[in-house]
Amino acid sequence: MPVQRWLPLLFLLTFFQQAPVPSAAPLVPPAPSTFRISGRVIDAITGQPLARAFVVINPTNSPNTPNPPDSGRVEITDEQGLFAFAAVPPGKYVLSARHRGYLTQMYQQHENFMTAIVVGPGLDSENLIFGLRPGASISGDVLDESDDPVRHADVMLFHQFVAGGRRRTLQVQRAKTNDEGHYHFSHLNPGTYFVGVSAQPWYAQHGARHRVKQANQDGNEIGLQPLIEQNQSLDVVYGIAFFSNAGDLPGATPIALHSGDMAIADFRLRPVPAAHVLVRTPAAEPEQNTNVSVTQTVADNDTIWVPAQVNQVAPGLVEVSGVPQGRFNLVLNTQQGNASAHRSIAELSGSDAPYRCPVEYSVSRTAHQCRSPRACACGLPGPESFGTQSCPQRANSRSKTIRSRQENTN
Amino acid sequence: MLPRTPLFMLLTASLLAAPSFLRPQLPTLGSLSEGIHKNASFKSQQFSTDDKYTLRGTVINSVTSEPIRGALVQIYFNGQSSMLTGPDGKFQFAGLPPGQSTIMVRKPGFFSEGDFEPNAQGQHLATTGPNSSPVVLKLVPEGVIYGRISEEDNEPIEGLPVELLAQRLQNGRKIWDRRPQAVTDEDGNFRIAELQPGDYFLSAGPSHNPVILPAHLSQPGAQGIPLVYYPGGSELAAAAPIAISPGKKVEINLTLSPQPFYRLSGTINGYVPGQPVNLQLRNSAGIPLPYNWRFDSASGTFHVNGVPVGAYTLRADAPDSHGHSLTATVPLTVNTDLSGLHLILLRTVTIPIRMSVIASRTGAERFWEQENYFPAYVQLVARNAGLFELRYGSQQVGERGAASLELQNIAPGTYSVEVNPNGPLYVQSATSGTTNLLESDLSVAPGSSPQSIEITLRDDVAFLSGTVYLGNLSLSATILAFSEHTSVPPRIQPTYSGGNFQLSPLPPGIYKILAVDHPDRLEYANPEAVKKYLSKAREVTLSPEQSAKIDLELTKVGE
């Protein structure tokens, strides 16, 4: 929301608007004690006056003294777009205006700068020309592979901008598609945007593919048994999709918006086979609550939760189903009583999908090496091993880095 | 929630499997006439559990009877199997063992017929075997209410909350449901989908932030869009229902104009400094309105902006230093700024409950004498709470062995008292002082220390069992038992197998017993609504400790 972005601006004002202090000159009649702020609100593109615009002045105090609520004054522009505030005490004011279809703006606001109105003897605070820029919008429809609308899809709007000399891309808005698969982002500032969609096929069935075949008398030797083949055509996911046809932000098509643009970004989601990942969790201790979740990094410091299904196959071994292909993070949360939670992240990368065979990862507090996904039950390092097949190494196909970190979340 | 019994679902299945009357409407079903075929060699009249069968069926739209492609059909037998219907709405599952399977079907934009049948939970039952037929599964298309909200000059109103209230039957009573809110977009449009058939009441507003107009305009001061019920009033009582039948899409456009918004302010007494004070404004329908209250704990003053004209109840709640709750309620009529409102927080009331059981049943175990056993639980149901029922349940207090029940934090008001026996017992009397709570309401005065509720129960209950028939066929149904005392809510219980029922123990007395197919469609707690069915009911007089057995003919709701 633009409003939030203005807040820091107020604190910058003092640097840009130092009111020249008029030197008291003799023979000048005494200055009036109140002044006027007046001007005209126009469409910044066409120059047309804007009638019935709301214009607000708010005194700007020092950064440490926020304005009391309701301290602003409101005027409404007439048919010529004219407004006037009479009897304004000397001081510094933030002037803002809003009008339907236009971005709510502060006077001469551009990027991170704006101009405050300084009112006082010898200062001209009249005949201001206040140009409002029409807001831009991005809307579109999200359809599935049968051209049916995808409901409740999460649509993410990313804004690319340069801050501190660095280009950054941040998620600025989020919307859900309606029953017609439609979404809409409005009141957008001009700039460069990306749109991404995260959704799941409503019919997806990610049943667990494995169960543990018990076990000799010692209970040590546990074998993994694939479950009866299910209808795998339903074991599908939609990977995160970026407009126009990309699986990640670097491959996405930027949408350059100018004032008043109404861009359309439609999506047609295609299901891909879901990955099944076997995850070794640290040996479960009594009364220890361990769960695994999956997240995906979509932008700088921006991760989204992936609605994967997690089934415990055996103590210390879970099957994560319904995982999209590509890079994602496995997050292990361990909770023991009220003790602190350990959180480990295994970052998985690779593209040699479909993962018809499960990939085994070990998530723990210490880094682990993971084996190739090619064999259906790969051995894991460590004393217990699942299955007997050897793991063919595939150089460079899938380099996994497993980071670990320990956090005190208490 | 009633217990789910497989037999109850049998009724649904028997109506759904092979509905021959549907076939003429369904050209696609002609090819299904062979129905179930067998993978293995097939011997007529004989099959073993090793034989495998194929279940075929079609998913159709309940309104248009058109086949529905891409619907998810899931079948549960020993395992589970899922598939999407083809372009012709057909599905088939091969390799099924003979017997009964549960089938579920769903697709976005549709409800399963079972969604409206609380006992069936969206399931159908199908029989696989040598003689079974294809199944037809119906999906009920959703309803949608959409439209545009604008001002008189056709300018759209953006960001206005739009909400639906639905009336539906629960436990034989009409209750109100609030649906998730929608908000108008920049063009003033809203859209609410996924509506089950029923009557809906639409409200729009109030707008969150009032606009403060300058003093020199003709109508200066705060303005905003008030809460409006379709087609236009501020009272739900005057609202018009929007009837949604399956698949119906209704357009509702509203033209609204800004109205003056007022400011309420005042003081609160009796709160504990440092403890939170919660303020809430409810409209005459009992719906809380979303306002940002400003309460200054140091001075005890509060204010809120942006309240439209109307009748409200202002309520404050706060905890005292002992964890009890304090409450104050003030009715308000707002048509100007109101200052100097004064709320005095008073302690809510705790009502002790004392219970005794008269043991007169011959040779019966005195099970209620076990440690920590309460022969009944008590609930207070607030009267005049608006649309939404407000209940207080009894709580257990005290140490094990000396525990008792009480009703805690009861705000002043009028309540009906419900006593639910725990075990084969019935209520002989429930009183508070001289008030007979089986006949009259309980009145709780502000700041009072009320008398305890005295409950006497008896154990000489009566038993009623029997079988439900339709013609010569016994079948599952739901039994409703209406007491001669209209203040006693009807007993409801499904049959357990083959149309047999065994009601939980009843107080002796005269009952009218009815077996119905769709209790969810009958407002059975409303004596007026059941009147026309009671002529078909069987009257039974049960004396203490009697065990009676009756046959009942099924009564179809709606006929």
C-alpha cells in the first residue's frame, strides 16, 4: 500500500524543505497571522482539472512528534479542480489529494521525495498545481489445463525497484482468485512488476508411496516397501508460475506499468508429476514433536509455504508428498516440551524431474550428504539403511547443499 | 452431530444406485446397461471374494442432468482409488472386490448431494457384484451472488464490506450463519460464490473510514456509507431474502449514499487499571460492528468515530483482578454525536448448581454416586441475544471428590435453562428459588448474587424401541420423539440397523413418535412446523420403567 511507503517520507521532509527565515525588514506592514493554501488538482497526464478530489493538509511536526489523529483538514475541489484552505496558521504542511481512479499522492511526490508546503509571511502557498497520476492495474484469469478457472489461487505481485543503488524485487501485494479464476491488483504506481501464481490442482491426490516393511527381531533392519500403484495421473502439482511462462522470477517477463495502464496477465497452469521425498529426521526422542514442512524461495528473502503432505513412514523417516519440482527448502521443526525448537533447512536443487523415485534427504543439525534420486530406495549414510539398492552417483545432476542452523524460537 | 451409521447411508445409496427412473433422461446411460461386468470368469449367482468387478457410473449436474467432466470420483473399499470423469461424465473403477464401497464425488463449483445431509457427509454407497448396476452421482451446482455498489452519481464505492447472512436448519431449528466477507473492488463490484441453496440476506457497509467534510459545505462533518441490508433498510427485520436455488446466479446492485457518521464517547468505571477493556458495538440484529475503539486506561475515557444512525447495544467487558469477568451493557440510539456515555462494569454472576437423584428404579445401580459424576449438565441460552445463539455451559469446580458444577461469568439478562441428563435419568424438577425453570426463564439481575439452581432427577426411565417400515420394507430413518410438554425439546435419534431403533432412555409420559427420512429439512424444534406431520405420528404412553416396542411407517419430509 502506498500509504505505508509514505510514512518514512515525513521524516525526510526537513532536509528538503528548509523554510527560509525572512529577515524582519522595517516599513513592511505587519504580517497576517494566518495564510491560505490553494491551488488546482489536475490529471498529471492530460492536464484536465479534477473535480471532487479530496485534498488534505496535515501539519508536519518534528519526526518525534507524530501528528495527532484527525488533525488534518479536508477540502473538496470544485468543477475547475480548485481548492483553498483559508486561515492556515504558519507552519509546514503535507498536502495530499485523492480522487477515484488516481493514485493518492502527496504534492509533487515522485519516488521517495515529496514537497511540503511551507506557510508563513512572504511565502507563496497559493496557486499550486497538483498533478495526480492515474493508478495502474494488473488483472487476469488463472485457468487450469482443462480451461477451468482455478479458484483460491495465490497471486503474488512483485515490484522491482532500485534502492540504495541495488535492484531489488519485493512482493508488494497478494490476492486470491475468485470462483471465475480472476484476480485484480489496482492502485499501482508506475514501475516494473512481476506476477506469480501459486496453486494446487484441486483434485490432486498425493498419497504416500511408501510404508515400512517390518523389521527383523531386533527391529533394526527395516525395509521400505512401495505401496500399491495408485492412479498417478492425479499425483500432480502446479509448480509456481510466473508471467508469462516461467518457473522462477529470473525467467519472468517484467510488466512495465505507466500511469493509467491496465495490464492483463493470464495464466494457464499445467500439472506436473509431484515429487515424493523421503526425509530422515533426527532420531525421535520421547516426547519430541518433529514436523517437516516445505517452503520455496520466490524472491529476495521471500519464501512461500508449499502445501506438501507429510506422512510418517517410520520413526525418524517421513515421506513428503506433493512437492513441486525445482528448488525448495525442507524445514524441520523440532519441539520438545517447552524447549527451544531446532530448525534445519535442507536446500534442494536440481531439475532432473520427474521424481518418480523418491529422493532421500536427511535433515539434521549437521550437514549430510545426499545421494542420487535415481534409485527408488537409496541408502543413506548412517547405521540404519533403507533398502538395499546402491545409489548411482550422478555428477553435477543434483547438487544439494544442506545448511543447518539452530534457532532459539522461544 | 449424530452418529454416522452405515445403514443410514444405505438409504441414500438405495435411492442413488440404479435409479431406473433417471435413465430416460440420460442418453449417455444407454451404453451402461451392461453395468457391472466381471473381469474373471463369471458364474451366475455365484461369486467368491476373489472375483473382481468393475464399477461404472456417470456424474451429472443435478439441475440440468448434463454429464460433468473432470469431476473427482473417489471410491473406498479395502483401499482407495480416485479418478476424474471423462468428457462424457463417466468413470469406471476396475478390480473391485464384491461388496459395498463408499463413493465420494466433488468438483469446484458444485456441492455433493451429501453436503446437505449431515449424516452422510458427502458420501454415497455403491454395491459391486454380479448384479449391480451403474451408479449416477449428482453434483449440485453452487449459487453465486454478485453485483455492484455505487453512489447516486454512479460512482463506484470501493472497499465496502459485503456480507451474507444465511438461514439454515440445525437441530431442527432455524439458525443464522455469517459467511466470509467480500469487499467491493475499485469498480464497486463484489462476488460471493460457493453458496448452498437457501435464503440469503445481504448487507453492505459500514465503510471503515468516515470522510470528514469541511465546515463550509452544506453537510459538514463525518460521513460514510452506513450498514444497509438489501434492498435498502438499516434493519435486518426489513431485509428481503435472496433465494438461491442450485446453480442460480443472482445480480444485486445497490445504490447507496453517504450518511452522517457520529462519534460516541464516554467513561467506564470499575475496571482494573492495567487490565484490558474490550468494547463492542452490536447492531439490533446482534451483529458486532468493526470499530476501532480508543480507550484510555488512565482516564477511563473511550471514543469511537464513524457510527451511523441506528439502534445499538454498547457492551464493555474486562477481567477483574481475580480472573472473574466484569461487564456492562448500554442500549444506544444514535442519531447525533453522543458524549458522556457512562458504563459501570459489574461483576458477572456465578450460579451454583445442586443436583439430587431420586433412585426408584428397582435393582438399578446408583451409577451417579461415583466420584466426579454429574447426573446432568446445564446450559443457559440467552434470550434476545440477536441472531446468534449465546450459550453458557456449566463448569466443574472444586477438588476431585468434592467437585460441583456452576455457571460462571453470567452477564445480567434473561435465560432459558436446558438440563441435559448424563445417563439413563430424567429431570423431575429444576428450580431457582420459587421459579420453575422447566416452565419459566431465569432472570439474572445486574450485580446480584442469585440463588442456586436446584435440579432433581429420577432414574425410573422408560425405554422405546422398534422398527421403521415403508410398506413391507424396513429401512433406515431418523426417529423424532415429541413430548407432551412443549417445553421439552424433541428427542432425535437415527435407526441403527435394518430400520431398527432404540431410543435413549425417556422420561415417562406421553409421546408422539415420528420416523422421517430427512430430519435436516424439517424445522422439528418449531411446533408450528411439525404440526402437519404429527398427524402421522404414533402416540405412545410410557410409564416408569416400561419398555415398549412399536413399528413406525416412514414419513417423507416435504410430502
